Amino acid sequence: MARKAAGLINGSPAEAPPPDSPYSILGVHPDALDIVVRGAYRSLAREYHPDTGEHPDPAKLQRVTEAYNAIMAERKSAKAP
């Protein structure tokens, strides 16, 4: 049961996205729930933020933000009628 629940939250482990995809940048599976995607984004944003991050890197922060925005735009357009 726990394995099935983890699959619903994190996505199926069967196939991984390409390394340059927005999902790989955030480290989530394409089937992951929105809350998991958001959590991954927030965690990476905190890590790379130039003012508060443990490993400040504005370029990585921008890449993570663009990946998150691309995923959310894709999901929003898929939900629209």
C-alpha cells in the first residue's frame, strides 16, 4: 500500500524524464502531484537563492524557476477546456 501511495505522490519510477527536461531539473517525475513539484521547487529555490541559500547560484535559481514555471504552465493548459 505504501509503495502504491508513493507512486501516486512521486510518480511512477518506470521511466525517467530526459536530463534536460524541467522535471529532471526539479528532480520530480512527470506524474508527480502539483504539491510535490512545488515542494521540490521551493527546496531548490531556498538552496540556490543568492541572499539566503546554502549554495547561492543565481544562474541555477533562474533555471529552477524557469523549469517550475514551464511545468505549471503545461499543467494549467492541460486542465483548461
